[in-house]
Amino acid sequence: MSSPSPKAIQTAKAATSRRFVFLLLDRFTMLSFAGAVEPLRIANRVAGKDVYRWVLAGEGGTGGYVTCSNGASFKLDIGLEEIERDDTVLVCGGIDVQKSTTRGVLNWLRREARRGVTIGGLCTGAYAVAKAGLLDGKKATIHWENQDGFLEEFEKVKLTKSVFVMDGNRWSSAGGTSSLDLMLKVIAADQGEDTANTVADQLIYSSIRTDQDTQRLSIPTRIGVRHPKLSQVIQMMEGNIEDPMSPADLAEEVGMSTRQLERLFRRYLNRSPKRYYMELRLQKARNLLMQTDMSVINVALACGFASPSHFSKCYRSHYNTTPYRERGTQGVPGPGIGVRLSI
């Protein structure tokens, strides 16, 4: 009796297990990758069989290596070759994802998308998926630090602040531990809630987040102050960067006088409302300078500054450098996310 062919064995495996292809981009973030692959490993242990398989892919090809942002290297199982149609591709991004999103990566993603493969991005991996045009008209998410640059480049993508997003066969997670939440959702759909909860227990992960949860801490938690009117004012500031509201308008919106608003900020944040607002605008400006190829003039306008000279003066006062020098020291990035550090 003849032995089954390798292809027959592979087909039999595919019928009983789901395979993930982790596309590792140069300087990808280990935490997001580990948060995705470890739940799969534990799910196999819980099930007592291999319900999940995975391979590591990259431009280096079979036997090549990819180095992540903490310096560790991973050996690749496959290159950018045709994969199984039932596979799920997860693009693992990290630092300087614009540079690592090469033409070869984009062509491979587009080709596999045409074949109907489910494709997702972990951390800044969503940038590569969007750059390939695969998120146009779709909901998506990316690490909050990279959202400003992403919004400027990909206007057709419906960007959210969610921990993760699953829009049909296009997935994205925001970075950090959010990939863990995404994979627990997948495991629950494939193997049942009990299995997903057991996997979470094994990971000592006691608070599973959903796609309705947002990435960042609440404003009271972030600023260390629980004052409803202060939180409301800060929320309005964050939502009106391009067209800043006056202190008088902010005060009126929460039912207090301008002087009361001033005292509130001085008491809890040790700065004036105007100063706090300026810091928010300059922080966004810095993100845009480092993540996009927008001109300094357009960055200034996007952050509510009427003139480049005023913007430059404020920027120098806060960061001790000019917007032009800031961009020059980082190297002028091409379109998209530049050299920001992603979790």
C-alpha cells in the first residue's frame, strides 16, 4: 500500500486546522506578534490537537531572517509565494513601517487579496494593508500614535479608535496587547467561547476587550483627575485641533465662567487652559511632521496655526527646535508613517 503524497497530507491537515501566515516586516513589534501567535498555541493545547497552524513569511524567503524592533531575529518559513486560499495573512508591522512596506510586499498582498485571502494588520501592519489599497471603504484601526499620519494619507479608510476591527475579510489591531483580543475573538468564533475563555485564563488575561473598546485610557485616568467638567473641556480640545475653540467658548459649553475654567486648570493641571490646548496642538503637529510628508505650512494649518512663523515660534519654545530641524533630524519620511516608535 503506497503512502499518501505530501500534497494529500497537506490537504488533510488544512481540512482540520486553520493556518495563519504571519508576514514579518523589518523591525516589526514582538509584543503584537506574540500576542497573536501565543493564543493559537494555547488553543491547540486546550483542544488537544492542532486546530491552528502558522508559518512565518517575509521577503528574505525560506531560511531567511527578519529582525524585530527589540533586536531579536526570526527565521522565515516561506517567502512571498502563493499561499493557500483558506489561509489568513497577518501583517506584523512596527518601527518605520513606511520603509519596510516595499513594492514586493504590496504586490504580494494585492495578489493574495485577489485570490480571496483574509488579510489583517497588527500594530502598524495596517499601514501596509492600507497602502496596498485593501482597506479602502473599510473600517480599520492603528496605534493611536500613528493615527494622525494615517488619516492624512488614507482618506478612503474609515479609521476608528477601537482596539481591533474585523470588517469582513480585512482585520486590524492597534498594537500592544490588542492582537491578543483579536485572536481571542477568532478563537471564540472558531472553537467556542469556553475555549477562548480557557485560553485567556492560561494567559492570565482577565479582561478581554471587544471591538467596541477604545485604545486609550479615559481622560480622567490619563490626567489623574476625576472632574467631569475638566474632562469635558479636554475632550472638546482634542476634538477641535484644526479650528481651536476660545477659552470663553469652552467655558460656556460646560456652564462656567472663563475665570472658573482658568482656576480649574491651574488647580488640577498646573497650567492655563490656553497652555494645555497649545501643548495638544503641538503634539499633533509633531506627529504629522514625523509621520507624513505634509509641508510645514500644511502641518501648521492642520493644527490651528494661522501662520508658519507663529507655528515655528511656538514649536521652538516647546520642543527647543524648529519644525524644519525636527523633520531634518529624523530624515524626511515618504508618505505615511515615518520613524515613530510603535508599541
